Amino acid sequence: MRFAPRPRLPLSAVSLLLTGLLAVLLTGCGTAPDRTPDDHPSAARWQPRPGTAWQWQLSGRVDTRVAVPVYDIDGFENSATVVQRLHRSGRKVICYINAGAWESFRPDRSAFPDAVLGRSDGWSGERWLDIRRRSLLRPIMAARLDMCRAKGFDAVEPDLADAYTNDTGFPLTAAHQLAYNRMIAALAHERGMAVGLKNDLEQIPDLVRDYDFAVNEQCAEFHECPALSPFIKADKAVFHVEYSVPRRTFCPIAKRLGLDSMRKRLALGRWRSPC
């Protein structure tokens, strides 16, 4: 269970990591190329549009009474009954999973081979994944998405989608991240679910066509919110939160850009203060 935002690098720092990497964008550790979401018709998928209010609750028992049309909740910690209760109230429900790190407290922890486990991501019981090893990670992530679909979720939020900007213990590049993120998007689309790009602002121009919406933490704090504009221009929602910047500071920015923003406490419980 995640009780605080993931550590992030400012976009300016991330851009320094890309020098010399763009020439290898087509590499992928020798694995076959992943199909893109364009291979899967999107007519049946939910497509959240800008201007959609949301609730993000990853800790505590989910309070289904918040009057918003979209909920983002933990996929492992919540049952199909919770999803059904939200659906009966007319809500769409997003399945939070961790796609970039192994978690010792998840029921599928033994499915991950030691070869894909890297350094700690700074959270107790979590280690970065070697996203270059897509052939090993694909069936594990597919099983997680099967769980989301079986519980009735409409979409998925795969966390830690920017491992290449962190000290993972692996020589990850932007190309590895693009290939992995596209694999995750394709797996979600194959199951009829929408998928949101979590942070990874530097790669938005390359991934906006592959993803149905974005989820962002702290773009106002890091002065990065304009980088999310490609999603808005594509008529795709950007679900955004801030933790320390006051609403009077970030809400005008969010409204001008078309972001669906709110302030949350670090625990990511029920409390929310929307723009």
C-alpha cells in the first residue's frame, strides 16, 4: 500500500538523462516489438475527457460516497464488490497497480524472478524492476491486469512509469521505458480497459497516442504542468494532485490548462480539496 507520493525528479533534471539516448529508441533487449494500442479498436473503451472530477484513495477503506464520476483505487486491496458498488452509483473506476517495482506485500510477489529485482525504490519492501526484461515481466503484468478486469475496473493506473530516471541498479534508457510503457498500454487495451500514463512527462509526446489519460503528481510544485498539454489537446483527461502547493496557487494554473486537479494529503485517504 502506498501512503505517500513517489519521489520525482524535476523535468529539467530528467531531460539531462536523455542526452545521447534518442539514437537508441528502437532497442528492446532483443525482444519482439510490442503491439501498440492502435492495434485494438478503442470504440468500446472508456475515454475520460478533460473536465472530469475524480477521487484518488489508496489508503483506508474506500469511501464510496464522494460525489465524483471517477474513482482511482488500489487494485489488490479492493474487491469486485467495491467496484460494483461504485458502478451502481454511476462511477467509473481506475485500478491502481505498481508496474515499475516489486512489492513484498503483494500476493503475486513470488511470481517475479530474482533476475528482474533491482535496488530499493526508497519504499519499504519495494525494489525496482528491470523493465528491459519484458518477456519475463509481460505475463506477470498481464495477470495483474486480468485481476483488474475480473474485478470490473474500467481502467488502470500503472505506477512508476519513469524508472529510467531513477537509480534502479539497471542501465535503463528512455528507449527501454518507451517499449515497456507501450507494452503495458497494449496489455490494458487488449483487455478492454483504458490506461493512464503516470508522470513520465518527458515522454508524453511519444506516448500520448498510446494512453487514454494521464495521472500526475506535483506538476505545479515542479513547474511542469504545461508538459501535460498534449493530453488536453488530444481531448484526454489529466488527473492531477498537489500535496504542498496551496490551491490558490495551483488551481488557476490547472484551470487555465484544463487539468482536473485537487489537493490531497500524503496518506491518499478520503480527504480531497478540488479546484
